[in-house]
Amino acid sequence: MSQVELIASLKKSIVDCDEESAKRHAEKILKLRIDPLTAIREAISPAARIVGERFERGEFYLADILLAAEAMKSATSILLTGVSERVKTDLESKKLGKVVVATVSGDIHDIGKNIVATMFSVSDFTVHDLGRDRPSMEIINRALETGADIIALSALMTTSMPSQKEVIDLLTAMGIRNRFAVIVGGGPTTKEWADQIGADAWAKDASGAVRVAQDIAKGRRR
């Protein structure tokens, strides 16, 4: 199998949500001494775009995108074993940004948050997913530790919405509000709510969250 065929097969494996096939092709690419960065650029990145587009069009569902993301992560992990630490750092610096994602304190729902985190991941963001029912200070501390650009907060109950405001209020009280763009979302939230609590943006769904984050990333790079 030629280099072009192997890279095309790796791309197809990810789009087909086939993690084992993606891993096999990634391993073959390393074995044949094909440039791992070429494979990432010509297979992983375009496959991620296709997955995101299919989800946005309703052609992919939650299970599909989670499987595709796992295939992408596994293949990327294998390919990165073939590059130096300097190159890995360079690759990380070229991503759109770093995002801390969490369902806020008092809320145990995480399906929507998981979709958002996965969509960020396949859209060229570095994602730090803290999970559900996370205390506000834990979210802030992780954002500081990771040098995040964006904090994305999910609330699926009206009773947990105040926790989104709490994160923003704490950032303001700590004098670090301007370090992060804060995106809020979740079933009961609205743009009016986001404006009221001083969030930078509101997203109706996962695709909307990605578009907002991409706009924020572009604005910060100008």
C-alpha cells in the first residue's frame, strides 16, 4: 500500500468511526517511516472536519462522534510517538486554543457537555474536560493551570444556572476576568441570561459552541 493509499485509509477509518482500523493504519505509517506530521495534516485534520460537518448536518449522532473522536485520538497518539517533543510542542501551539469544559456545581448532567467537549476536540482545540458537578474554584484553577483561553460552562437545570454566574463573579473578584472568554450553554439558558451574568457568549448547541469558540480564537489571534 502506497503512502497516499495509507493516509487515505487512515482518514476513512476515522470517518467510519473505526478505532481499531485507525490504529492499524497509524502503526503501518510509522513502520513504513512515512512522516507522521504529513499523516496528521492529510488524514487526521481533514477527517476531523468531515466528522464535525456531518454532526452539524444531522448525519452523525452522539455515538458516531464519540467513536470518531476515539479513533482520531488513538491514531494521533500513535503517530506522535514518531515525532520529537519539540515538534509536539509546536503542534500544540498551532491549535486554535485551549478550552476547559465542565458541567457546573449542582448539576450531574453530562451528555450535552460530553458532546460539546468532543466537538471542540475534533475542531482543533485542546480540551480539558472536568466532568460534571464541578465546583467553581476547581474550574477556575484548572483554567489557570492549563493556560486556557476559553471556559465553557454547561448547566442543564435552572437550579444550577447560578453556578455559571458564580464562576464569572469569582473571576472578576480575583481580577482575572479578562484572561478567559466564558461561554455558557445548556437547556434552560438563553442569550439574555448570558448577557445578564456577563458571559462572553451563549451557545444553543454543540455546533454553536464550536462556531463561537472559533470566532473567539480568531479574534484573539489578530
